[in-house]
Amino acid sequence: MQLKQELIQQIKSIIATAKDRAIRTVDTERVLMYWQIGKVILEEEQEGKDRAGYGTFLIKSLAEALEPQFGSGFSYRQLNLFRQFYRSFPIMNALRSQFSWTHYRTLIRIDNQDKKEFYIAEAAKNNWTARQLERQVNSQLFERLLLSNEVKDVLAVAREEKQPSDAKEIIKDPMVLEFLGLKREAAYYEKDLEAAIITHLQDFLLEIGNGFSFVARQKRIHIEGDEFSIDLVFYNRLLQSFVIFEIKTTKLTHEDIGQLQMYVNYYDRFEKQDFENPTIGILLCADKNDAVVKITLPESNKTIIASKYQLYLPTEQQLIDEVKKEIEKLDNGTNKD
């Protein structure tokens, strides 16, 4: 007699599923425990708010009482985090069951309420792991989207209160590609960057935004006997359109824009179906002159986007500087009018 392999696999699957459920249950209970401890600490602190330094004394004394028995998870630093947790999320029913304590540790660091709501909505909608959430916060995703969008629009798309109607609502500039593991000081050919993107495709999809799926690499097209290759082709189900990426590891030129426009026109005329929206073209470049991009394209352009890439996580100051540059450009444009 021989035992069926399918039976073994079925039982292994049951065991694995049960283990996953058990881990999730334990983590949910842990989150609720930390929330309740934070509530007790904050309420007690407020009772003694007239006594100078009572908050510090309270948490320090609790740590001294709890840490010897329950370990470093109840140190002064951790208890302070529980207190912050409750202050940031005072309504228990608003806690998300799919978020682990590691998710919440990242979220309670965010002071701005709009920014926090954005990351909560995006993490829940896209089922981000704690590592993915931390990466998106560290890469300043919210701030990068604000460079070309209003806060209310960014939040509305994140909460699924509206579908994106413009590619700029989900495409970032700059794009942060630190996960490719390429040295920022080195020079690369387009094929090197393209190969690294394919190798780290899941991370790249996370970076470029919601609703993307990969279609083709080095897509060959033929136009009256001439052959051309499009670097990367994606489809976005939210925008209901093809999205073409051309990679340039040098400064963008008007010839690059013209080439991408040809590819977009080809897809619109020969690949796009009637129910789909116009094809979007994205030039992923090392550097660009925004004025050249603006003048090369028609004023009504909504389908060609030039986005710089950088191979390192931006600092908050770098994002502030980028925002200031954008504001200055807008101000200069208004003055010229």
C-alpha cells in the first residue's frame, strides 16, 4: 500500500493555514494589549497632570516594575510607544486587524494627520507588509505625490472615494529605485537599469503605483519595414490604459520625447481597444529640463510624463527643496501670464 501524495499535501496545507491564522491571532491580541496599556498609562498621566514630571515618573516606574518579570518588551521606551499608540489611535474599533504591531510602530511616527490617513488607506487597500509600509514612508511617497497633486485628491484616490482620472495622480516624480541595489555614483546603460527593474519587478510595481501589471519587455513593433523596441510595457487597470516606459540614463532630450510620442501613437492606433483610455508614456530619466519637456509637448498633454529616477532614498529636506522648486515654477508661470 502507498500513501497518496495529495493527501499529505492537503494535510500540510491545513497545518500551514492554521499556523498562519494562529500567528495573526496572536499579533492581533498583542496590538490590543499594547493599545489597552497605552490607554491606562495616558489616563493615569492625565489624572496627575498637575504634578510636574509625573508622566516621566509614571512610565519609568512602570518599566522598573514590569521589565524584570515580562522582559524588554515593557521597557521605558516600549511603554512610551504604547502611550503614543493610544494617543494616535484613541478609538479601538478603528484599529485594522490586518496591521501588525510593526505596521503601527511606523504609523505612530507620522505627525501629520492627512499623511497618516493616506498611509493607513494605502496599506490596507494594497495589503502592504510592514516592510513595504516602512519603505513607502521612508521614500516620502505622500510628499512625492503632492508635488503634482492636491492633498484632497491624493487622499480621495487612496481612500477609493474616486478613481484616478489622470496619470499624474498615481505616477511620482521623482521615482525612488533604491531597491535595485545600483550605486548612485556609477554610470549605467539603459539595458542595465532595465535588467535590474525586471529582477526586482515586484518592488518596481510597488513604487510606480496602484493597479499596474507587467505586459512586455523590449516589445518589438514594426512600422512600414522599420523595427523598434519599447523598453517596458505595463497595463493599469485603474486608468484602463497601457503604460509605456522608456528608460534614459542620461539627461532627457526633445528627441527622446518624440520617440516616446511615436510609441504612444502606435499603441493608441494598433493596440488599444475602443473601451480603453489613451496610452500613457513615461520617460524614466536620470535628469531633465522641465521647460524643454513642457515646450516639446502640446499644452493639453496628459499622456506623456517625464519622471526622474534616483537610486537612493530621499531625505525630508530634499523633498522640501523639490516642493519649493515646483512652487517657484508655478509662481514664475503665473507672473509670465
